[in-house]
Amino acid sequence: MNMAENIAAAAIDLERDMQALGNRARDAAHLLATAPTAAKQSALHAMASRIRAAEAPLLEANAADVARATAAGKPASFIDRLTLTAERIEAMAKGLEDVASLPDPVGAVMANWQRPNGLDFTRVRVPIGVIGIIYESRPNVTADAGALAMMSGNAAILRGGSDSHDSSGLIVACLQAGLEEAGLPTAAIQMVPTPDRTAVGMMLQGLGGTIDLIVPRGGKSLVGRVQDEARVPVFAHLEGICHVYVDKAADVDMAVDIITNAKMRRTGVCGAAECVLVHEDVVASHTPAIIAALADKGCEVHADPAINAVAASSTPAGDNDWGMEFLDAVIAMKTVSGLDEAMGHIARYGSQHTDCIITEDGETAARFLNEVDSAIVMHNASTQFADGGEFGFGAEIGIATGKLHARGPVALEQLTTFKYQVRGSGQTRP
């Protein structure tokens, strides 16, 4: 065959392989939908044991991934998300056990009522089916996504970034070994075997109707492509442009602690603060300490003229700084006249992900919590708590910023839908 024929044959092979992967997932989802809770819990504990036992090969595989990403010139924030350590591997295993300890949502009764004609109605939680999860550099997402999908009775098709291919492949092998040990189908958690981006396009088309939902977890370009091309429902957030508003009634020490943590604990996560809004009455009293603490942690501050006038360690902000997801040790800071201007700025430049107010004024806090239209709104707490584990959900696949079905951390309950069971005694409709 000539080159064109070889390319065409390879495309046919990939389409066939991807369809087969979808078919296996659909069969596995059918079995998982009625799998006993104990079997799913047993699988998760076995997965955790396999992850711990594979620490050395996982670190070795991850080192190869990190070396390639470093050689390719990836930024420090990307490398941080990609890197596994012994502590992160243990956290991954512990996350699997945490999911096992959560109530099984499948079969839970959401509501029950009777009609005058004697019909009995019950709304119960059921799995969605087959979930395609497309993500970028974080290997731990492999374990979180596989665990949450399986515990909620769904089959998962995982497509991690090519940068984490070695790490994710070994993690999936551990998850499948746990499934097999518990007597559950290994096809319940599968990984797309190729880094070819054509496979992503096939997933977005639904693999012949075998995929019920797509969950993207990554940067703006990935999520944008998914939202543009998907022919199946999507849970997603495009960006994590998180704001912290320092009210005139904010405690300065609390503001320093919260903002430093919200920005610098991990700069590359979607819950990292990207913009601080400061009430004009406390610019002189609060911003010098906030900026000094950020600078001490290595953070660059882009501030407006009023803030720059009292804090020499900041640099002038440009129009592009508002609404920017830096995902790095950079933050924007702006003066506002009060709560209404702060909420207006968030509405204009935010991404409806996570926004916070720091204040000792309960009425002002209540207005912020009620009126800011974001998936997560916080009072006197770091935006880095925007995480399913911190919500008590065990783990999460991502933060959904849409308004239909799921919003905020996407965990077990959000990966189910419901159906109605109607019980009668021979009723017919007149």
C-alpha cells in the first residue's frame, strides 16, 4: 500500500478499536448498574492496595512523563500537576478508600408518593451509563474518575493527556486488577490506548451511541473543543477565574491568610484565586500586608493605580488582567467602591466557578452568597476548598459550572440520574 492507503487503513483500525472499546463499556455498564454495593467497595479497596504496591513503578513511569514534559518546555504549573510523589500516590490510594466509605447512591429513593387512584410513585437514583472522561496532565484524575464512575454504577472510558500516558496507563492497570479481584468486569474502567487526538473526536461523537456523558477536565482549549464538538451531554467548566472580595469589614490578618492560601497553595488548580477585589475604604490599611505576603511567597501582583499608590511591590495592571486565568504565581488586584461593584466585576469577568467574600459583616456576606451566580460561593474561606474531597464527597471528576443536572463538584451523586417506578394494582386510565 502507498502512504495514503496506509493512513486510511490506520483510521479504519482506530475507528474499529474505539467502537469496540465503547461496546465493551456499554456491556460493563449494564452489569455495574445492578452490582452489589459490597462488590464495588471491595473493588475500591483492592484498587487502593494495588496502587500502594505499585508505588515504585508508578514513580518510575511518572519520572519518564515528567522528563518528556520538561524537555518539551512545559511551564512549572503544568509540571506540578503532572508530577507524582510518594505522598500523592498515598493520597490517591486513600481517595479510593474514601469513595468506598461513602453511601452508594444507586437505588436511593429520592421521593415517594401515592395518587388518589392508588398508584404508587417512587423516584430512584440510577447510573447514567457510560461516561467518557477527557483530561490533561494530572495522573491522579485517572484514579478519581475511575473510582467515582464505578462506585456510581457507571463504566468509564478515560482519555488522559499524552503527557501522562505512562503514569495513567499503570494506574488503569491497578484499577482493572482491583475490579477483577472483586469479580467485576475489567471493562468498567478502560483507557483509550492511543494519544492520537482523532480518538477524542470519536468520543465526542458518542462512539455509535455507547457514550452517555462526556466530562472534560483541563484547560480552556480542551474544554472549548469538547463543548464545540460534543454530540452527547457535557459536564464542564471552561475556566476557573476565581475572585476574592475584601470587604470594608474584613479582618486584615484573615484576609492575608486566606488570599495567600487561595493563590499560592497550588497555583495551577482551578480553585486558585486569580483576582482580589478590595473595598476602597481598606486599600491603605489592608493591601500592603496582602501584597507583602504574596510577594514573600513569590507571587507577582498586577494592581490598579489606587493600590499601586500604597503598595510599591505591585506592578500596574492592564485591561487583560481582568478575567485572566493565570494558573501561575500571578494575581490581579483591583479597587472597588463596595459590594455592588465587586459583584458586578465578578459577573462580568468571572467564570461562575468559585468566588469568596472576606468580611465580618453578616448581612454583606449573606448578600454575596445569595447574589453571586457561581457554582461555589464562600465566606471567609480559601477558594482552594473548591474540591470534592473537601466537600466530603470523597473525590471529584471536576467542577461543573453549568446549571443543568450537576453544579459544583461532580462526585458520586452527580454521576447518577433518576427514573420513576410506578406500582399499581390493575389501574387503567379513563
